[in-house]
Amino acid sequence: NCFSCHGETARGNGASTEVINKIKGPGGVEVDAPEPGLFDVWGNKVKPRDLTSGIFRGGLRPIDIYRRIVVGIKGTPMPGTANKLEPEQVWDLVNYVLSIPTEN
């Protein structure tokens, strides 16, 4: 489901950025977000990474991208894939991300 946030063209404009999503409200109860888009656990609006920028949180080395996919980004909607994907599948994703043309 990477495309739901990063978009089909990997520009960070997936469908989840345009709809009202659920966020954790008081007492951890899920409520509707105040506006369309994605929010971190502190209520700040966040935009998924535009993978065509060639700039990646945590580094550009393949192992950095692997770790980011497996662990996710704590406090954000970016989930980790630990226990969901086999290592070979994660490496396939890493290779895909690195194959996306960048706009420099």
C-alpha cells in the first residue's frame, strides 16, 4: 500500500493525502482528522516523501532505505513492514525506490 501515501507516481500525493483520515484523539480514541491529509501523533500535518526528489529520510544507501521500510518512521503514518514482508521482498522495494527517476 505504499502508493496510498506516496502516490502511483511516487510524488507523495497518494489518495490518503486528499481524504479525511483517522487520528488518535484524547485518550487514544480514533477520531476524524480536522482536515484532509496525514498527521503525526502530535497532530502536525505531514506530507509523504516525494520519492522523485532523490532525498530520503535516514539516508540514500540501500541499507538505509531497507531500514526505513522495515522499521517505518515512529510517530508518523509511515508504518514498518517488520513481520509483514520477507527480506527479499523488502530488497525488491529498495531496488524499486532506487530505480525511480529523480528530478534534480
